[in-house]
Amino acid sequence: MSKQTKIRRTTVPQIASRKGGEPIVSLTSYHAHTAAIVDKYADFILVGDSLGMVMHGMESTIGVPLDLMIMHGKAVVRGTEKALIVVDMPFGTYEESPGVAFRNAAKIMKETQCGAIKLEGGKRMAETIHFLVERGIPVMAHIGLTPQSSHVMGGFKTQGKDKAGWDTIIEDAIAVAEAGAFCVVVEGVVEELADKITEACPIPTIGIGASAKCDGQILVLEDMLGLNEWTPKFVKVYGNLGPAIENAVKTYAEEVKDRSFPGPDNTY
């Protein structure tokens, strides 16, 4: 590829057009160097507020501030050139009113140069989603298990185990689509319900702990790389990097102590 050839980022309409087509590949990323790797393979990268737990040791996503999302969003945008970059709106930055949501969403997009934002909630957020989209803010929705509402839900519980609640979750998906969301993350719902949501919803569904029949999938990068001591059932660990990193650090420490590092190849 010549230097004059500019790589074009995946756009919101391109993601939206993938409904029922080739599955959409996505992962989270929070920093430039991992984002550069993920960028080679992902259609979109989510700078998720899960970074509060994964990167900063928080017990939940509730305490993540807007400025932290912007800082990590900037890093991911700088490290990528192909994938659509989506940044989570953290708890407390969009629920109060559509106007507050717009100001914070616009701040995220202006300062990070990301391509879209994500917010949690179904029918209750439809008015806000419509308000944002009408004013030029592309919105990815998020229904099912919504981590920012974990205190109300009583923890991180699988949704849809009781079929009596299925219609409500399906209605959430349809409501965010009608409000203008270009796709919707469907998290932590039973497989059969996720299939029904995907069938009923006119925009792409992105599954996490849902179903292979969703229009795409997303995982937290650190989970699928084996960097955490515990991972949810829905995560497939594709790389066991935690022990590999620990072994590398252990070997380094041993070589420093026995003075075998630095060796002749590592000194000037």
C-alpha cells in the first residue's frame, strides 16, 4: 500500500448494513498498543466502561468518570486506523435528561474523535437516543444485563430465565431501534431469548453472553486473553497470557538478582 492510500475507517452505516449478513467482529480495548492489534481484525472497537474494573481495579463500572473514558478513548483512536471506535458513556452522564446526554456525548466525540457512543437502557432511554441521533450523535444501545444498573438488578444476573419477562426485553430492543440506534449490544440473556431479539430487531444485535445467532459478538479483550483470574461462563479464553506474563516477570527478577541480566548483548 502506498503512503498516498488512506485507510478508511468502518462507518456507522456500514455496521448498520450488516444486519443478517456477515457476523460483526468486535472487542474492547483501552490503550493504543492493544487497539493497534485488535484494529487489524475488528469491525468496531468498544472503549468500554469496563475499563474501571479491568484497568483501575474498581469493583463495578459505577465509579468511572467521564474524563477517564475520554483519556482512554483518545488512546484507542490514536492506536487505530480501520475500526469504528465506540466509547461508552459512563454512569451519571446521560440519564438525567436528553440535554445533559447531548453535552456529554458531544464532549466525548469532540475530544476523542471517536465514531459513536454507547449507552445502556431500552425503552427508558429511547427519547434520549432519538434526541442524540437527531443532533448528529451515532448511538449504540445496550440492553439485557446492563452493568450500570447492577445495584437495581441485584448483581450481574442472567436475564430472561423467566419467560414472563421476555416481551419486555424484546420491546427494549425494538424501542432503541425505532429511536435511531444503529445497533444494540445484547448482554447476559438466555440463548433462546437472544435469538428472538435478533429476529425481531431491525438493527444488528451484538451478543455478549447471548447467542451465536446474534449479528455480531463482543468480548472484553483481557477476559479472552486469560489475563484475569476469573472469567464469566460466556467467555472463551483464546490465550493464556496471565501465566505467561507472570513467568516472564519471574524470570526477569531472577536474572536481575543473579546478575545475569543485563548480559553482553544488553549493554553498550
